[in-house]
Amino acid sequence: MNKIIKKQVLATFALVTIMAGVLIGTNCIYAAQDGKETTTIRLINQTYFNVKNIKVTWNDGKEQTVNTLGSHDSIDFSSDARSVYKMDVTGTTQSGEKFTGHFKGLVGKDTRVFIELDENADVQVFIPQGEID
């Protein structure tokens, strides 16, 4: 009986983990370019699904669009902004569901901002403690 329960618990945990995986993470890194500080935004799809029509808007309207980002793929794009203090991410899952996430606050060096999709398809912004300037 205990073995059956343990197997069911493990199977349920595996399914929930897959469904609640991180959808998109952004990693903002300061880099010197031509004597000016810029911010690189890394967009990461950490799910087993493709996402499409992704639009990332930061600060006062700077924008980047990605048509399709495959499972476990990433893409980098640069901003001439010295720091990112506001970010909005919108897009569509491969099943056609729209998602959106918002972040406000100064993003410092090597800060990771994760936008997670839970089992209810709700998007939440997660920032590890101690990483906000």
C-alpha cells in the first residue's frame, strides 16, 4: 500500500512540476559598451512548450518582439538604458492562451526576474530575495 501511495505522490509531483515550470525568465546584466553602461535582457523559455508573439516592453516604452521561442531556447537583446526599472511581458502559449507579467523596481547587476506560469495558467513575477537594488 505504501509503495502505491509513494508512486502516486511522485507521479503527481512530476506532473505539477511540469505544469508549474518557469515560463520566461529575464536576466538583466550591466555591460560596458563604448564607455556607456547598457542592459542586456535575456528572455528564456524554460517550459516544454513553444511560446509565441512575445512582446517585452521596459522603462518608458522601449520594446522588443519575438515571434516564436522554442522550448528551452533563449534570446538576448540590448537596451541603451543604464538600468531597467519597469518591465512588461506579454505573449501566447502554444495552446493559444494569452499571458502577461509586470515588474516595477530597479533591476540591478545579475538580477533575475522570473515570470512563472502555474497550473491555473496565472502568471506571477518572482524575484529571489536580496537581488533588488
